[in-house]
Amino acid sequence: MFNKTKTSYYKLGAAMTAGMLMTSSSAHAAAAGGNNFGSIASNMTGSVSEIPGLLTALAYLFGILLGALGVMKIKDHVENPTQTPLKDGAIRLAAGGALFALPIVLEAMAETIDTGAASGSASGASLYSVSFAST
């Protein structure tokens, strides 16, 4: 049974990878001007700007996964309390809840610290906008 499940996961993973490769754009292709420092820096900035979305998706995915595993461990505890301690399920539920709430907390932190700059990158104006002078 596990062998069949394992092969179906491999097939699903291969199909998803092939689909992503077929639908991806040529974002990493060289620009008409060639590879200079400006185009490399622009590509790096564009690539780094996608990381928060990736981390958000991973946090939601693993939060739901740990929550489901926590419920299953609590079910195992109810069926056989001597074999499975309750703390195993509770720890998984708490970790899943923390991961599920992580993007919301990070967004709240970013909005609290945000200086109102138009872009997400740090600039000289946004770095010097904090004043420590007493008034």
C-alpha cells in the first residue's frame, strides 16, 4: 500500500514540475543590452521581492499540515492513551497554529514599522526618516 502511495506522489510531483516548467516565463533570459551590473541587480531585486509570498505559502501549508497531524495524534491518544501521550498532539496543534498565524503577524509588524515609502526597498530617504532628537 505504501509503495503505491509513494509512486503516486512521485507521479504527482513530476506532473507538477513539468507543468510549472511549461508555464514559466523567460524571466532569467538575458536582456537585449546584455548582462551588465544594472540588469543583474534588477533581476536580483525582482527575485528577492517574491520571497515573502513563498514564505507565506509555505507557512500556511505547513501550518495546516501540522494542525491535521495534531488532530490525528489526539485521535490516537483517545483510542489508546497509554501508547500516545496527549502532549504530542498538543505540540503539533500549537506549532501548526503558530505557523498559520506567522504571515499575519509578519504583515502586522511590517505595517507597524513601515514609513510610508512607495516601494518595499530601503532608500536613503526612508532610512533617515526616523528622528531620535528629543522635542
